[in-house]
Amino acid sequence: MKPEKLLSFSTHHLLLLLLLSFSYFCTRFSSGSTDTITSTTSIKDPATIVSKANSFQLGFFSPANSTNRHVGIWFNNQISPQTIVWVANRDNPLTDSSGIFTISEDGNLVVLDGNHNLLWSTNVSSSATNVSARILDSGNLVLEDSASKMVIWQSFKNPCDVFLASMEFMTNTRTNEKIQLTSWNNPSDPSMGSFSLGLHVLHNIPEGVVWNGQKTYWRSGPWNGQIFIGIPNMDSTYLSGYTLDIDDQTYYLSATFNEDENFGYCL
């Protein structure tokens, strides 16, 4: 074989390898090019993914005045300040930028450090053999069966300190299972703080309660079918209204906001 043909052969293969490597890099670590994580893709700090209509972004961030790194969700295209609406590894931050957010072999979403030590996991069991995770335009991160789209786990049922449209508070008076908000420890530390907000049911009458540890800090007053009577002007201030549903000792409280607004409540 002539030297120039050998050079041409090698160059073509080199270009092919470079293209394949670039394609793999873009698929695995691109910023904002997709809304989905699969078993063969992941997010490596500082890459992100963005919901389909560009409403929310998911990736690694550092809180104000901190160099720690967390996986979180925030409003996309927000100039300042960055509003974090959910945090994965809130109690176990990374101290460098080596983090990876991926789907493990057992089908869970996990946060790993550069040495592949486990920092956080969705920690659910499922018979699904092919799972993926998507960030939705509601701000909800869902882990689902890729074939049936059945939701296995979702961030809306594991919230932090922000209540978004389409979320709901929940309490089961029989099992004491709850969906409630928990404050950050401070603006630089998203670990679980002292305050929590949720539903409390007494004699089948629900009310909103803020707890400071185990002590009641604030009450909304009982629900009268339309509003919490202890909140002044609630019927005129919250025009979209609240809905409370009861299903077999389980109480669900949801709120409707304007669909064209990124809006929520922060504890």
C-alpha cells in the first residue's frame, strides 16, 4: 500500500472517531439540548437539561455565598436572582465540580461524586427494565418507564421549600404519610431547615400549618370548603383559588395559578 493511501485511510478513520466522540460528548454532556436523561446519558457538572418549552432548567448549581455543588431545578431564562425550586442532594453537597447526575443500574436517579460515591438517590424499587427521567414544563422531574410512561418517582411528591402550580399538599390521617415543604437551613445551605409547611387534620377538618421543629408556628385556620378562614382576604387575593379533595382519609390541597406565569410559593 502506498504511503499516501495509508495516510488517507488513517485520516478518514480519525475523522470518523472524532465525529463519533463529539456526538457522544454532545449527547452525554450537552447544555440544554434535551429534557431527558436515560440509562446511557447523564449530566456532568456544569451541563444542564431544559424542559421542552424552556420553562425550567435542571443541573448543578452553587447557592449564594457557597462553593458547594448541588443538583437542582430553577426557572429558565431568569436573569437574577436565580430561583431554585427543588434540590436533590440538599443534605449531602459536593465540594467540587466532579458531580454526575445519572440513572444507576437499579433504575434510580443518583448523584455521584468524581469517585462514584453515592450522594443521593431516588431510592425506589421498580420492575421496569428501561427507565428515563424528564424535566417537565411544570417544573416536575419524573422518573418513568420509558415504554409505558408510567411514573415511578417524581420531585413534586418529594418537594423542598417551593410550591409550584400542579403541586399538592397531602396528608393521610391513617398512615401519617405527608407531602409538605421544608425550609432551607439558610440562603447558602439548602439542607433541611427547622420550618415545614403542610396540612394538619383535626376532627376531619384540615388547616394549613407551619411547624418550627415539632412546635406549631402558624395556622391558617380551618378550611370552610373554599378558603382557610384565618387568612384575611384570601378569597380576593388568591383569585385562581384552592381545591381540597378527600379520598379515603387522604387530604389533597392544590392551587391553580395563571398558566402563562412561572409562579410559586416559597417557605
